[in-house]
Amino acid sequence: MKAFWQLPCVVALVLIAGVLIADDGQTVPSPYYLQDDIQYFPAGPETKLATASRPRNAALGDLLFTDVVSVYFVGPGHPANPDGSLGGLVLGDYAQMKIYERYIVREITHSNGETFRELHPYETLGKIEQRFVAPGVKTKRKED
């Protein structure tokens, strides 16, 4: 007699719980799937990674640092000093220095308006000093 009541209880539980049912070899959802809670959440606003928003140059690589005042490094043509310390570049007048993934770039603007770009490949970076200008603050360049 116990077995007689267990079978209808199991069938009723399966139908009420919304479990998948096999029908002629095909698995179909519960007849109440339209009334079930939503299980799909639409994608929210996407945020780009910081690396994706950085300027990229095919030859130079990703831009890592801007407004560099001085940098110490070792690279081809720039060996370490005899005492093992790193050599460096210092920002000159009318120049801008940026560090990319593969090169240190110093752009120099001469008094006649021509701009030249020096590329310095590096293997190891050391100390990097940057100039940060607060928003709304005007800076002056040295005059000749």
C-alpha cells in the first residue's frame, strides 16, 4: 500500500517543481516555464579596460607615460654606467618626452618650428620622473 501512494506523490512533485520531462525521447521543459522567474540577465553597460583606451602606435607600442621629465634606463647604445647604475635622459628646453612599450621618445621643437623625434630603445627602465600639471593651471615655456 505504501508504494501506491509514493508514485503519485513523486509525479506530482515533478510536475509542480517544473523539472524537465522526457516525452518520446525528447526532453521538454515544464508546462509552467512561461510563468517561471526570469533566468536571463541582459548585458549591462560595458566598460573598456584601461589598456584598450591607451593610444597605440604599431611601431612604438602602447603609450605608457607622458610628460616625462627624466628617465633612467639601459638599452642598445645606452649601457649601464661602470658602477652598475643606469644612465638617463633629461628633458631639455622645447622638448617633450614620452615612454612607449618599446621606445623612449623625445620630441624636440627648434626655434624655427621644426620638430624632430629621437627614439631610444630600452631593455630596462629605472626611475621615471613626470611633470603633472593641475587642471586649469597654465604653464610657461622658457624663452630664448
